[in-house]
Amino acid sequence: MAEGNSGIGDVRAAAQALAPKIVSLRRAIHAEPELGLHNPATRDKIRAALAHLPLEWAQGPSTTGLVATLRGGAVPAGADRPCVLLRGDTDALPMQEETGLDFASTIPGAMHACGHDTHVAMLAGAVELLAARAEGLAGDVRFMFQPGEEGHHGARFMIEDGLLGDPLPDAAFALHIMPNSRHGLVAGRGGALMASADQFEIVVEGRGGHASMPHDALDPVPVACEIVSAIQAMVTRRFSVADPVVATVARIEAGSAHNVIADRARMIGTLRTLSPGNRTRLRAALETCATHVAAAHGLTAQVTLHEGFPVTMCDPRAVTLGEAVARDLAGPEAFVRLDHAIMAAEDFSYVLEQVPGAMFFLGVAHEGADWRHACGIHSTRMVVDEAALPTGTALLAGCALRYLSQGFAGLQV
């Protein structure tokens, strides 16, 4: 495999040599987590960590997201410049950390419980690796540091701000850590990797009254309960298990006292699918289900949908490329093909709607530990084995090197 002036073994060794820098940046970001679309302290840490490198920086008006471009020096004058995008997300979650780490969050009610601090640090390490090989790169690399992944549509805003570039990159890659997966294991799959995720609110309007006289009221609570059951029957009876959907009512609220029938009941939840077609069908079916069940009891139901992330669709060629890089880095047991998608959602999906590419999972359970019982992402006690982070850095850099040297040519899918 040609990789400019460096082989994949050199990339692994170079990533390991960067481990102190990667870990230091990760801990600095972890200690000061930021939420939403605006992460200025994290942005400034990224700029400071990479200030010594020959990068072109861009930032849009909608977020504090950054794109750094590294120009390869091995492109003949007048030739097309292939481009690959590598992405890491920067925002945290509104949770109180309970890890007891020396570098635990110093911000009350905020925690990097989804590993975005590690994503930034691994991506910054990949910038260092590729910048050291810039003269041998047969194209350009864009590094996307993106806030607002946790439900805030940060990737979409950065795309709308034009930060992916014009023309768009030719390929895109990203990593997501998994603290309850075997140390160093890389996983992925072609096609749907993660689900779309929409939020819904259903408000059942009735007529309140005294709890002793329900016949004089229109009680929304039993109707709401019936709607919950009807949604589950709708999922199992109207949608094929071969193209799964998940509908979850996560919260129900109604009433103010033990002897009062409420005027209304409110439900909120999520709809998840693995195909655009089922996404459209499920939204329509939910509204029909809720309104008709309510009408059967003489009540009304108002359904409000809040569009979330689309399905994360990975290009099979990009998955094969990443698999080859992972195996070159760490041997034949380093990569596993997932049998099925997971129903969580990820806003890298917006990038993959525009650019062929893939996201991979990286196991960061402590080596030798029983990873099956480790706390997963979004846990207040989630911890990461930082010794796995150079693997992620090497994988990101290796995907860029492999693509710029060979593209998707000759890859079996």
C-alpha cells in the first residue's frame, strides 16, 4: 500500500508517540465541558493545540464549529485535488459527573458522558500525524470539529454555513468510542449503522372533574394509557421486523392531586427507524393512532413532531477501507463487522447524506476488564481507557492516507 512517505506501521508508532498530547488535550476538555452549539472554550483549546501546524481555518456564523484544512504537497499542478474529511464532535451532556476522576468536570450539571472529549483529542492527534506527512499527501484533508451533536443538529448547521467546502470532500470518516466494548476493537457495517431519531409530543385533551364522578368528566389519563399500548401494537403489527422501528413513550404527565381528574395528559417520546421510508410511515401512523384512539373516547389528541437526525448510512466501500486500515494497524482481530444497526442516532448522518463515508466504533473498555459490565455512554459514571485513544488517532489518519493514495478503487463490498 502506498501512503506517501509513510507506511501504516509508522502511523501506529507515531500515534503512540503522541499519546501524552492526546491524553492531555482530552483531560483538559473533559474538565471543562460545554453544551450545545457554542463551545468557545473547547474551540480555543483546539486552536491552541494545533496552532503550530500549517492549517487553514474556517468558522461559520451558526456555531463555534471549526474546519481546518491541510493541503497535501504531492498533487501535480493543475490536477484535481482529492479531499477527505475527518470529523470529531465537541459538545457534552447536561449531566452531573460521578466518576471521581482527578480531571472530572468542574462545570456543575455538565459532563462529557458520550466521549466527545476523546473524539476531539483523537482527531487532533490525526491532524498532527497527517501534517507531518503533508508533503507526501496526494490531496487535502479537512478536519471538522463540530459542536451540537447531542440533539442540536450541529453538523447540519455547519453544512448550511458552507464549512464542508466547495467542492464537497470525496470521502468522510468519523469515530465514536464505546466504553462497554473490548479495548481497541473497531466495529462498523455498510448501510444503516444508526437510526433516525424524531421526537414527538401527544397532548390528549379531555375535561377535568372530581375523581369520584368520572362520568361527568372526560378523563384523558386512561385514553393516554390506551394510546401507549396502541403505539406498541402499531409497531409490531404494521412494520416488518426486517426493517425495524422503535417507538418509545418516555414520559407521561397529567393531573395535580389524587382526587382530581385532569383536563389533559401529555406524553413525550421518540421514534427511531433505519430507513427513510419507514421514517415517513411511522410519523403518519403515530398521528393516526393517537387521534383515532382519542376520538373513540370522545376526546382529542394533538400530535407534534420534532424532526431529529436522519439514518446514519455508511458507504460499503468506506467501511471496507476502514476495515483494511484497522487490520493493518492491529491485526486480523482488530475489526468486526456488526450484524445489525443500533437504534441510537448520530448527526454525522448529515455529513454522510452529502459525502460517501463511514463511522466506526472504537472499544475503550479497560484492557483485560469485563467490558460487558462497563458503564456505557450517557452514564454519569462512564470512564475510558485512554490507552486506546492512539488507536483511534491512527485509524483516522490511516483512513485519510489510504483514501488519498487509492480512493475507493478495487475495494470489495
